[in-house]
Amino acid sequence: MLGYTIKRLLQMVFVLWIVSVIVFLMMSFTGDPVFMVIPIDSTQAEIDQARRILGLDRSLFEQYLVFMKGMLQGDFGRSYVYRQPAMDLILERLPATMEIVVVAMIFAALVAVPLGVYAGANPNRTTSRAIMSGSLLGISLPSFWVGMMLIFLLAVQWQIFPSSGRGETVDFLGLKLSILTLDGWYHIILPSLTLSLATMAIILRITRAGMMEVMRQDYMKFARAKGVSRRGVLYGHGLRNALIPVVTIFGLQLGDLIAFATITETIFAWPGLGKLLIDSIYRADRPVIVVYLMLVAFIFVVINFLVDMVYTWIDPRITVK
Amino acid sequence: MTLHTDFKHLLASVAVVAMTATGAIAADKSLTVGLTSDAVHMDPQAGEELSSNIMYYHLYDPLVRRDAELQFGPGLAESWELTDDVTWVFTLRDGVTFHDGDTLKASDVVFTLDRLKGSLMANLAANIESFRAIDDSTVEIKTFRPYAALPNDLAAILILSEDHVKKVGDDLDRQPMGTGPYKLVEWVKEDRIALEAFDDYYMGEAEIETVTFRPITNPATRTAALLTGEVDIVQDLAVRDVDRVKRSEGYEIITRPSLLNLVLALDMRAKSPTIEGDNPMTDRRVREAMARAIDVDTISKIIMNGLSTPSAQYVPESHVGHVDGENFHEIYPFDVEKAKALMAEAGYADGFTMTLDATNNRYVNDAQIAQALASMLAKINIDLKLNLMPKSNFFGYIRVPSDQSSFIMSGWDVPSGDAGSMYGVMFYSRDKKDGYGQVNRGSYSNPEVDALIDKADSTPRVEERDAHLQEVTKILLKDIPMIPVHYEQDIYGASTAVDFTPRTDKFLWAYDMDIEG
């Protein structure tokens, strides 16, 4: 177990290093950040001064070395545009993104798992067919369209929910959170619903497929014959055995939503990470992009690690080595 | 009886409380503005883009104030005079206080200029050679050479508090403090910026007590937020939403031409990077043919939905250096036959091939305009290849010496209200004088123009400067080193309760606005 953890940690360091190299190289092709921060009609002397201030007067290789050296000391570099530590900019926006993602994932799981179990256990019922068609819609409708429709209907036409923004926040352990206020919940419903639809549909379909597979097993019939209630059979024996792929996909989706909730965030003017990433790409703000992508890689590695741990808990036959 | 009186008493006091409560609400007017993006900075020397600029002018003040119509008048400086050709003496207004209660002193101005010179925005002080405080309320500024537009330049320099900046350092970006009409209450990145009126503002307290700016990037969401009443006014209303907002009761659309002039720079070098053989554009007839082949009215009607104003000259009417009555598109009206004839006369009846460099995410419909230009110039046999790129690549790519470009589409705005600042950098011969010609992308060079700009930049008197710059404008209209296309239109959507007149420079300023209680 300890050996496994160490092995995963080393893998993670390697992945993060590769990400930093690739991003650094790629970003050198996306334009010169100096021209994004100074007036266009600046003289050469002013440009040189700006390069010096931003540390862009050195070669790319030197810049990378400086970056790596800083990082080993816990300094992730400063944004060219904001002139603030890149990590601070990201951490400042992370809680907002985590909020909609967590709420979206909870929505998705609460709706998708029971419906998936139902559709898998009763594949021939009309309701099951309706659920499956609905899930196809969930996968195929683009989130920007769903988001705009929700705003149009629920915010503009019927004025039930606000169209955008995060609402009131409160400080909790130094983080600004909105899910602790009523106003915050009022604001979070539409964006997290939009964000959850695709995940909901995918989890539903995976659960159903797993359940259909499990339903054919003899132990299901035995359990029923033994006198376990239908509900107990479905959730205790059926779902538990169908859960491995569901958890895998759940983990991947979680990482995906954290990293790329961009579109939903833009539509609902949600002050999360996605907006920062897009802006930084437009402004060629390399330090922010590098740290962002490294953080995303880190989150993926951690989630996958946790998913592996959950496997052993769901299925005691699995051990990690 | 007693009970009855008590009850009446109670009712009366409730009424009084209620009245004072509503009274208080009426006095505390609040306004919410939907911006296209969050401010990046609150430190005016850290960078510039529209949202940050809007914040700067709420939090700080310049020495010279530029009003909504680009007229310049006293700001923190009450008056100024020229003591010799290069020396200006500014007298500060009495009793101006910063948000922290400190009084504005000449040393704050000196400190501001000093810090500016070493910052990323040093360009703003490019014409200033030296400065010093004569006493607590007088500042002397010397320019490198006689320079009549100094007050215009100063309108872009916002005065900081020396004590405060020394205390917070670079954290000024997060703890801004100036003399402006509003104080920062809260800045939640990408969510909202809340401002509160500064009671002791030297021009009198603002009508609107609290102003909240909300960055809403997606145009459709911005419209939705307006229609749900979450915001009172939005910037850059999407063209497709204009009708919808007009139809909704209680909202209005407000438009005005912006300062941003979309221009096409023509390469004037003998050899041009993307043209094989000699550069045909060195021949004035070819340049005129190109000007005549481009139909700006069609671009405005078809591509911009009528929301653009064809530009008559290189700078708008309000500017020093504008020649009344001259219009590029009347001198060279759209006329393909005439254009073809000119091409034939110049010996290029069969045309030539070159590349247009343009952005695809900087100006309104920039990519479509580039495509339209290609099809228009094809009519006179110019085969225009398009090289479109995002702005982050573009401005480095076209940079002087522009050795990859023959034909460039870009925007240029002159918020200083003075054509000289544009002409000096764009039309002065390259590499002749420091600080001149650094964005002369077409490498235009006319000794007469250089001489006139030199003259304009060596008189401290605005009338003379204006006369010289008008001469330059006339020569440019004849020489065609650049084809002006159009000014984009600024479009705002607002609740009718808001009293708002858009500014030419696009800087929304709550101090000038009001809202019905």
C-alpha cells in the first residue's frame, strides 16, 4: 500500500514535469506577451523596459530554469498581466469552480444512479425507454445551448432564477463560499444543472449497462429466492457489482468538469477558473496557463488515485500493488 | 383613552420610521453595470484595458480632465500656464483630499510621475522630460521640446497618494486609493466590483451612492441580466439583441460612434514582403485604385448591420488636426471602373498578389471585413490572400520593421483628442528620430510631413499645432499611405430609469450618471 502510494507520487511528479515542459514550449508560439500589456505605440526603450520587468529579456530556456527553480521553492511565478503570483490567481477562483462542479456531480449522481438502476432492472418498460431517450438528449445537447435556454426560460421569461453571477458569499476557513447562503444556492442551481446534464446522462447509461449485465447473474436470482427484498437485491447485490465502471467514469468526469467548466462558467458569468484560462490564453499569459494546466494534471492524478482506493472498498477482491 | 393615544402615538412613530426609511432609500441610489470583462488592475500604472480604465477614473483623478466629448478642462489642477516654451506650471486645487483623508500635495504628483517613468505604462509620460514641486500646490513639468498637447497627455495620468503607495507597494492593485469620486468597497474577481461614493469628493458627492460592476462576458447573458433587472445598464449590447431590448418596455438602446478607427496600412517600400517583384503600391495610382475599390458603405450595411460610421479622416472631428469638410470617401468614392482604369494606367491591369494581415478576435467582425476586402479588391485583379490570427500573435507579428507584412488591417484610437500623437508614431519616417515612426507599418516617408510634424511638435500653442497638423492631414489624404475604413459603434442597453450619456472614449463614469430612486 505504501509502496503503491510512493509509486503513484513519483508518476505524478513525472506527469507534472512533462506538462510544464510541453506548456512552456507551446506557449512560446502563441505570441509575445509584451505586446499584450503595453500600449502598441511604445518605443523600443519602453518595450525593453517592459521585457525586463516581466523577465522576458532572457532566453526561453533560461526562463524555464527560473520557473523550475522558483517552483521547487514553492513559487509558481507571476502573471504577466496581473503581476500577481499565478497560484494566488488560481486559488482565488478555485472555490467557485469547485462549488458548481461538486453540486453538479451530486445532482448527476442523485438522478442518474437510481434511474440507471431502474432502467437496467426493467429494460423493457416504457418508462425505461423514455429515460434512455432522455439520456441521449442529455449527451447530445451542447451545454451552451442548454444554458442559454435555461436563462431564457427560467430567468428572463418566468423570472424564477437569476441569470448570472454567484450571489452572496461568506468567508469559511478563508475561502469565499456561496453554497452556505440562500442567495448562493439561488444562483448556483442553473449553472450546476447545465453542467451536470452530460455527466448525468453518461453515468445513467453506464449504470444501466452494468445493471443489465449483473441482472443476468445467478446470484441475483439466489438472493431473491433467499428472500431478500427486490430493493435490497437491486442496490445491495446488483448496484454494488455494477459500480466499478460507474466510479471510474465518475472520477474522470469530476476531473473533466473542474478543468473544463469553461463554457458553463462563461454563460452564467460564474467567477471560476475557466474564464481565467481563456483570458490567459488570449493574453499569452504563460505563467498562469502553466500553473493552471499543472494543477489540472495534479487533480486528475489525485482523483484517479482516490478512484483506485474506492475500488478496493467496493470490491474487496481488488488489491492495489 | 390612554390606550387610544398610545396607539396613535405608535402609529405616528411607525409612520415616521417608515418615512425616514423610504427617504433613506431614495437618497441611497444604487446602480449596477454589466461590463464585458473584469478589470485586470486597479493600479493605473500596471496596465490598461477598458474595464481597468473605467475603474481608474472612478477611484483616481488626473490633473487635467477630459469630458465626455473629449474637451479638456481643469481636474486636480485648477489652472496651468506656460512659463517658457517647454516649462508648464500647474496649480493644484485647494483642499482636495484622498479617500484616507490626506490632502493632495504637489509631492504626490511628483511621486506619481516618478513611479510612472519606471512602470509598464511609461509611454504615457513619453513627452515629459522632468518635473518638480515648486511648493505644496504648484508643480512644474518640462517637456523635451515645445509640446502643446501636454494637458491632453496629462488627462491619462492618474494621481496616486505617495503615502499610500509607499505603504502598500505593488499591492496598490488590490488596495487602490485616490481622490476619485468613488471608493473601492469590494472586488470579488470575475464576480463584482463594488464602489461607494466618496463623501468629500472635491466636485461634490456623487448622485449615485453605490455602484456595482459585474463582468458578464457572454453577450447573450449580458442581455438577459439587463432584461431581468439584475443590471441597470450594459456595455457592448450584442447587435442581434438590439431589437429585442428595444421591444421590451422600460429599456432603451443608446449608441454612439467610437474613437476606434479601423485602418488599412499600405506598404510603401520598393520591395514588399508578400509581393513578388516591385511593390505596385509605391505608385499613388494603385493606392487610389485600392481606395476606390473598397466600398465602405457596403461593409457598414452588410457586415456591421449599419452599426459603424465610415471614417472621413484618420482622426474624428473633435480632434486637433482634423480638417473640416474633407472626407476620404468623398475624394475617392467607390468606383470600380475608375479604379480599373487607374490600375491600367499604372501598368497593373492584370493586378498582383499580396497578403492582408488582420486579427480575428480584436475588432467587431474583423475576419468578415477581411474577407469582404478580398472580394472587393479581386474586382481590380488584386489577389488578396488572408492571414488572420488572434490578437495575441498579431501585434507582435506586424510590429515595425513589419518585415512580414504588405497590407495590414488594424484599429487605432486617439483618446488624447490630438492627431499629432497618431501622426508622429504612424506617419513620421522610420528610424529618423527617437519616439517617432515606431508604428509606421507601411514605412511611409514624406519629408514634408516630417517637417510639419516637427513644427507641430515644437510649438507650445495649440492653434499653431492644429494648423500644422491640418496640413499633414491634407497631405495624407492626397498621398493615401493608409485607407480609413470605419469607426465601430458603441452600443449600450439601459433601463429607462438610468440617465446616461455615453462618452466618446467609452469610459463609463457613474459620476456623470443618475438613476431614478
